[in-house]
Amino acid sequence: MDDGQHAVMKDMNKTRSQSTAQSSHTCFCCGSSSHLANAPNCPATKVKCNKCGKVGHFTRVCRSEKKVQLLDAPESDVPEIVHVLEVEGKSLRDKIKCTVTIETEEVSPVLIELTVDTGSAVSILPSHLYKQHFSSSPLRSPQVKLVTYSEAALPVLGCLSAHVYYGDAVTSTNIYVVEKGTPILGMDLVAGLNIHIAGKKLISPPSPTVVRQVTAATTEGIGCAKGFVHRVKVRESVQPVQQKLCRLPLSVRNAVSKELCRLQAEGFIERVDASSWVSPIMVTTKKNGEIRLCVDLREPNRAVIIDSHVFKHRSE
């Protein structure tokens, strides 16, 4: 190899090293090799990256990577997250107390004092109360995950299916049993028991109309109130009236006589020899052919003092 060839090789190596040096010193903001990142004329100085959202570089030279964690669990197995305001602390001591009756299929009704917490979506029972009153009732696995508003997980031992009573209201719910804390009456029971809160007081729900069942009498016929005498108050200024009797048609006289005997035998009417008040009997015929006895009491009603009783409105 002569001196001319050595000169050509040196020029080629020099050019290759210069190009390598230029490629290694590129701007990491725009990718250009003509300047460095701190150059004031860099076109990416005020440009926002579409990948990471930061200002100062192009998307093609962005070095940030989004890390995504894939879960293999099916969607049905992921529990719903329910927020609970607080389970224990000084702030719960000044809250409203509410005594309810809790009953399960295995345990008879038990009175439990709960702390009303409208910030809790569910009702909570600490484990010591569960072991004391409802240990014979099995716990079911919870369908939701309880967390506080600080996103701290709240371990749940299980769910207690129970009937809860407050006044005349009753509802069925799942009470979440936790390791420790304050028994909480959450919004599920507030809505289910129709509880209203005014300030720091509970307003009991209005009592529903109670329908009483009347058992049928063991004896045949219509029963009578025995040992009770109803005294009609009469105005003394009104003179007694003895109205004329209406003559009955011959076709109904036998039927009227039988009906009067039946009413007297069953104790609805009684026989008297004389009275200062006399009212006529009116006879009508039913659709089935039987008779109905009515009394014209228009004159006696003018002398009767009506009993005045104030009836409550249905809203009361």
C-alpha cells in the first residue's frame, strides 16, 4: 500500500468519525443533529407532546412510557367499591343514636343501639356484638368492598342477613360485620326504615293505618253487647209525639209478625205496654222477596240531642 492509499484511508476514517460524532450529539427535544437541547432556536421549545402531555419536546423523541397492569379476573368477580365515612373516632361520639330491633332466622329480636351516619352507604356491626347476639347466624361472603373516603380498605368478616325494625317500620338488609369499630346505621337503613333527620334529632315515621281483624262469632246470628245500656239524651222542651200507625197490607202481615218475633227472640227489640213516643213501621220488599222493616223516626230525632264527637283527620 503506497502513500496515496494511506491518505485516502485516513480521509475516510476522519469523515466516518465526524459523522458518528455528529449523530451521537443530537437534540433530545426535537431530534435534530444540528443543535443541542439547550439551543434557543430549538423548534420544540414550546411544543406540547401528544404522548405524555408535557411541554418541550416532540412526540417522536418522547421517552416516557405508560405502564398498564392487566387483570385476568373476570368482570363479575371484581367487587363493587362502597365508601364508608368512618368506623371509629371522636367524631362519631357526638352523632345521633338510634335504637333498632334486629332479628335473624336463627336469633330472636335483639335491641341494638346504632350510630346514624349518613356518610355510610351500608350499615356496620362490630364483631363483638355479632359474637354476643348473633353467633348462631352464619355470615355470607360480602359482594362489595368497603373503603373509607381516604381510600383505606376496611376488612369485612362477612354479611349478616337480618330484619330490622324501627317503630312500625321494618326492612330486610345485609349488615356488614367488621373486626372493630362503632355500630353504624347507614343510608340503607335510613331509607328502608323511612327515618327522617331534623338537626340532631330523629323524626319517627308516621304510623301506618292498622287494620284489625275481627274474628267471627262462635254462635250463629248477630252478637249483642251485653251489660251496656245506651241512654238517649232528649230535649225536655220538646213534647213527645205519638204518630198514627200505618195499616199494613194483608199480604205482608204474616211476614211482619214473623220478623218481629225473630227480632224479639234475638234481643234486638223488646215488648212494651205503653210509651210516650210512638213511631210507625214502614215495610219494603227486597229483591229476593223477603221484607225489610224500617221505622219512621223523623219526629223523635227532633227531640234527640246528638252526641258530638270530633273525629281525627286521616292525616293525623
